Amino acid sequence: MIAVPAYLIPFAKNIRTAKEVVSFDIKCTCGCISFRLVQNSYTAEEKKTLMECEQSQPKTGWHTIYGGIDKDGKPYTYIRKLFFFKKYIEFTPEPFFANIKVVKAICESCQKEIVLFDSRLNGYDSQESTDEELVYTPYFKNSASQCCGVSVKLEQFEDEDIDPNHFSWIRIYKKNGNKKTAFFDDETA
């Protein structure tokens, strides 16, 4: 059975569990249940780096991309042209910050920032975070989003380890009265 991750226990209220799912509402330590949700973004320089990376990728058209491992153990990728000829291609790796995702809830009352999810530290894939990713400081735009209640749902595939910090899926919802809308949804495995 999945449990609430340790970093969220002080803020988890109305905990509901099932075999592979745990859901709960967020409540600040000051008692407030109204938050402004924010998600990290990219700086202008980071956007430029991502665009340059994307433009440097090989053009494959509608061809299927194939891959394998050569006799030296190195991976390779290629596309087939005219069904017989292989054109070997090499993809430029994305910058380390490209897949970092961070979501915070900022308390309306005391302005405390609660990290609901940080892909470098939480979720199953966090086990592979590099030192470069861990020292990176994510950028957050000033958001004018309205305050709302927050609900979190975590799932863990049955065959994965039982560490509550290594969940497989996270969904974060905004709650306004009886209305619940998705704010963030990510598979972490």
C-alpha cells in the first residue's frame, strides 16, 4: 500500500488510501487551506538554449526511427530510406534542466512555500538525478493565479518499490468549492 511521502506529511489532511493510490488535501502549518499554485518555467536564456537544441536535431520526416547497439556496446539510431538503406543519425542531448519539474503551493495567509513536487527529489525517476540537476535553481514566473484549495493524488505501480517518495504518478488539483480541476499531471517512472 502506498503512503504519503515524508516531505508532505506535515501538510497532508483528509488522507484517503487504496491499494496503489493515496489522495489528500493540503493544509498549511498555519491552518490555512487556500494556496496559489506555481510551476517552474524557463528563463529567456534557457528558452534560447532549448530552441537551439531543438533546431540542431536531425530531420527525420515521416520515417520511423530505429536503434540498436553496435559490437562495441555503443547505442546507435537510424532511419530507413527506400526500405533498404540506413541513414545513421545522432540526436543532440537536451540540456539538463529541460525535464526538471517543480510545483509549489504558496499559502495565502502566511506566504509559506510548500514544494508539492520536485522531479529531482520526488517520484521514481528522482533516483537518477545528477549533481548538476540538484544544484540547479528553478525559475518561477510571478503568477497572478487565484488562490484555491489543493488536492494531491499519488499512484504507485504494484511491482515498484515501496518507498513513498518513489511514487509512479502525481496529479495535483485545484479545488474551488465543489469544483476540482487538474493543475499538474506527471508520470514519474
